[in-house]
Amino acid sequence: MPLLRPILPLSMLLLLSACGPGAPPPPAPTPAQIQAAQAAEKLKMYEQLRAGDKIDLAAEIGNDIVTRFAGTPAAAEVAKTLPELQQRARAGAEARRLERLWTYQETPDGKGKQYHASIYAKGGSTTEGPQRVTLFIRNHPEWGQSTYLMRDEGGFVCARDCALTLRFDDGKPERWAATIPPTGEPAIFIDKNEALIARLLKSKQLSIDTEWKDQGKKTLEFEVGGLQAAKLPAAKKK
């Protein structure tokens, strides 16, 4: 009677077959494939930020994709929308810079409150001193609304028929009636304050030709484009 060969369990057979010759392992991804996969992940983030109107972050991620992952499909896709997005990001940053140039204050004054919006002249010193000039928009509970220039020291000179030359953006020079306060403050008031505020809200730049008591003629420039109408209280009647 012939001897029977032992029957091995299926699990053992599989183990033995695995140890023998078989299919080769899949090839490792190439550096180009790895880069493309990384760029694709960043593209998802870019599109999410762009859809959420998070312009600054999206522009930053998009610039990283086209710079570090140039030549990938993701970089090609981002390149279609990135220039417009970068332009919007720059415009937003400039708008915020201009807004920060203005200061808004509310202080108690007698039976009411006094409101100020103010901005320093461009290029002037931000520390106290004779070079610093501020343009004020003021609403006072007793005196009403006014606009004026104020120096820290020195004051202004103006003829008897006082007027200042103003230029809005690239417009022509305009003569605006003005007043030196009789009380002696180093200030000069621009008489048509409501008209001036309306022009400021439509302008980016304002220049004013002035004459100083101690330093002669000076042209002051203000980057007024960040003035926010919503932060200006309604004018109070005098």
C-alpha cells in the first residue's frame, strides 16, 4: 500500500508561495510625481481660500505653487487666476494702509460730545514739533462742524482776504476761502467745510499751499483716500 503524502494547510501553502518568485513591487514614485501630488494638495487649499474670498492668503499660497512647483498641472491651473488675485490683494493692502492714516476720536465736551477725524501731512514728522501739521474734521456740540489745519508750533500767515490753494488728485488748483482764528491757535480754518468733506471722500490726494509764520511757503500733501464716511457723524448745525 503506497504512503500518502501529508496535506499542508492552505495558509502554509500561501506562505510558501509568497517566499518564491512572484510579481515585482510597484515602482517608487518619481520626484516629478511627488512634486505634482504636493502641488495638487496645495491647489485644493488655494481654491478653498479663493472661494472664501480670503484674498491675501490665497495669493500667498498661489505664489508658492507657481514658484516652487513650476511645470506641474497645479501651477498651470493657478496661473490662470493668480494675477487678478494678486492685484486685488495689493489693492486691499493699499486701502487698509490709507485707512490707518486716519484717526477717529470721540471726547466728552460740555453737555455733548466732540468728534474728530484727523490725518498728518504726508512726509511730516509724527512726533510733536514745528514740522508736524494735522488736518482735522471736527464736530463740536456748540460750534458745529469745521475743517482746519493745525500746527504743533508756529502757526500760519494769511492775507486779509484769506484763501488757500487746494488741489484734489491731479485736478487744477482751486482757491478756497480760509480764516485764521482770532484766538491765536496755530491753525487755519477752511471755510466751506461741508463741501471740502464731500470732495475728500471722492479723492485720494489733497495738497494745500500754505504760508508759515516761521518757515515761509509750504505745500502740504495728505493721502486722504482712506477717509471713511461711516465713521464721520452727521454734521451738527452751528
